Amino acid sequence: MRQAGRWDPEFNRIRAGKSFYAFSEDVERAVQASLCPRRFGVDGIILFYDITTLPVAMGLPFALQPSRGPVPDRPIRSRADLDRLNSIPDLESYRHIRQLLRCVREELKAELPVIVFAGAPFTVATYCIGTGKDIAQARRFAAEQPVVWRGLLDRLGEATSHFLRTLIADGADLYQLFDSWAGELTPEEYADWALPYHRNIFFSAPGVPRILFVKECPYLDQIVSSGAEVISLGSRHDLAAVRAQHPHLVLQGNVDADLLRSGTPEQVAEATRRCLRAGGGQRHILNLNHGVDKATPVANFEAFVRADRAGLES
Ligand code: CP3
């Protein structure tokens, strides 16, 4: 979960000079971008695309605006807009992702697992209506246009299951479902707009381990009942306590991404060792509470991976 390798000078070199979506559709460069973290000694490779790649394939073009993130050319506003979104997108519309998966797998020769992902309907819907993580605005849209809002969630849910099933059949080793902004919802909204869609997607796209990420993971009981095998934990959770409470789960996290951005390599190494101890060496994926911030020094990322390697050897 490095949401934009922009902290990595090698990524920025490969990325230079193309718009985000053109870059992502350039399979050769997307392969290079996906493989960038390999040289640091990570344990898995996440493919390079975006959670908005799927709505683009469904018929809603996006552009990446530097201060705002992904913005649709024509935000969804009406039933007619909704009807233009294809809930079972043609395989041709995301052929570049399938090719990317094939090429990265060929390159890795099973040396590392390949992780694919999708945004969950709620978080992707916020981008489709043009509000992004401004939850108050998304809430207003849902109140004013309840039928369009529900229809949008349903269509995204169907397309997501379909997309993930295709990538699993193509050989993806696991997937991560990102409902990044659902942590901002009330528990009632979460039970309506997030949990049922997670359950449905996990139920209808089985066969590989599934990771659920909700930023800061506030409603642990609902998150645990989603059917995901792996839960990403926020930095405020006590990893050892959650592990004791839910021994059947695999937990991912939860070193603080802010520390990676602003701390010293020694502080990062110490926090990593603490996390490894709390994770208990089993059913734990060392990760951050959110993606690597673009202002993160490379030395801190290196310290994170190095502390993990040393921890495993000692
Ligand atoms: O992280 C990786 O490099 C792997 C591929 C990946 C991207 N986006 C590529 C990307 C992944 C896993 C994502 C997930 C994603 N995208 C999420 C869920 C994870 C999270 O961060 O909570 C969300 C909410 C998005 C939506 C999105 N895409 C935003 C908000 C932005 C702008 C980020 C910013 O800080 O400006 C993007 C753009 C994006 N997606 C980039 C990349 C590499 C940066 C584009 C660039 O290269 O300029």
C-alpha cells in the first residue's frame, strides 16, 4: 500500500512526462512502476493502477488533478449518468490491467506474490460523484439523490466482483479491497454503505486471501464480520490486543506512515521492531496504517524493510 510511489525517485523517473491514466495504460511502463519496490526487498508486488481504473473501464473517464486527486470528466449526477455506467465492463476495457498482471507474473517467476486491488463501492462512489474524501458533501449527495446513490453503489459492487474474479482467474495471488474513506462514516452509514458491499464482494470473489483496508479501521466488529481473511489495522489499534481477540485473522499494519515521513531512520527501525513484536511473528503482515507519503525519505523506507529483515533473522 504505497499509494503512489512518488516518494521513490526511480518511480518518478519512469512516471515523468505522461498523464496518470495514459501512463497506467502504457503496459511496459506500468510493469516497471509495479516492480520498482522489488529492489528494496519487499515481500509482495502490488500492480500499478488506481481504484478509479475500474470506473474508467465502466465508462466514466477521469483526470488526475494535482491538488485534488482523481476527478471525473463528468461527475455522476442523474439516473441517465448512472445508466451510462456499464456494471459488467467489457474485458477489452481493462485489457491493460490483465496484460500488466501477466507481464509482472512472468517477470517475477513466483519469486513474490502479486497483489491486485479494487476500491470498495463507497470510496469509489465518492470519486464518481466528484466529492472524493469530502464526506460531508458525499452525504449531502446521498440525501438529495438516494436512488442514484444506491444505484451507483450497486453498480460499482457488481463491477468490482466481476473485475476481481477476472484477475483471480488470471493468476493474482491475493487482493486488497480499499474502502479508505468509509472510516469517516457513522456506524449506521457504515452498516448501510460499506459492510454489505464488502461482504458481497468477498462472497462473490473467493479463491485467494483477501485484505480489507478501511483507514484507521474504526468499526472493528463490522470489519471483522466482512469475510476478509486479512484486516489492515489503524495506527491507534493495539496490534497484540486485537491479535489475542481475533486469533483466526491475519492482521496487517500498523506502523505509522507519519513516522515514516517525518521520523529518523532509527525511530522507524524502533517502531518496526515494536510492531513485529506485537505481531507475534505469525498471521501478521508488516505494513503501515496508510500508504507511504510522497514526502517520505528513501532512507526511512529502507530502514523499515531492513528492521523487518533483521527481526526475522534474530
Ligand atoms: O500505491 C501504488 O503505487 C500502487 C497502485 C495504487 C495507486 N492508487 C496508484 C496511484 C493504489 C493501491 C492506489 C489506491 C488508491 N487510489 C486509494 C486507496 C488507498 C489509499 O490511499 O487510501 C485511493 C483512495 C486512491 C485515489 C487516488 N489516486 C488519490 C487520492 C490520488 C492522489 C494522491 C495524492 O496524494 O495526490 C491518486 C493518484 C495515484 N494513484 C497516484 C498513484 C501512483 C499518484 C499519481 C502520480 O503519479 O502523480
